[in-house]
Amino acid sequence: MAVHSLLFLSPLLRGCAEMQSPPAIIWLTTGELADRLRLTTRTLERWRAAQYGPEWHQMGGSIRYSLADVEAFEILSSCGRRA
């Protein structure tokens, strides 16, 4: 890239630096979620098989739950609605 192109882009780059990046996703393991919900990990396994509970993601060979999905599930559950 030519030097004059870099000079042209510099105001744009400054604007990008001022923008806030989205918050990082906080991931929970099955064990961490079990502790949070006061359940066993086996109960969470059964929920996954029954397609119940918070949305889960498989990352490599591991199951993870995003904290945002867990909180949404908790809110829906406290209102008497099943997720």
C-alpha cells in the first residue's frame, strides 16, 4: 500500500479505534453450569438429549454454555415458561 493511501486511511483508522468492540462471550462448562443451577452434570446431559435447557455449543469435544443463554433460560424458567 502506498504511503499516500495510509495517510488517507488514518482518519478512518482513528474512528475505528474509538469504536467499542462487542463484549466477550463468557462460556461455562457443564460442571460450572451444574454448580450454578445446583444440578448434577448428568441432569444437564439428559436435558441436552431432551432438547431442554439453555442452548449449548460443542467446541471441539467440549460442551459449553454462553452465560447470556444461561441467564435467558433462568429468566424464562422463573416465569413458568419452559425453554
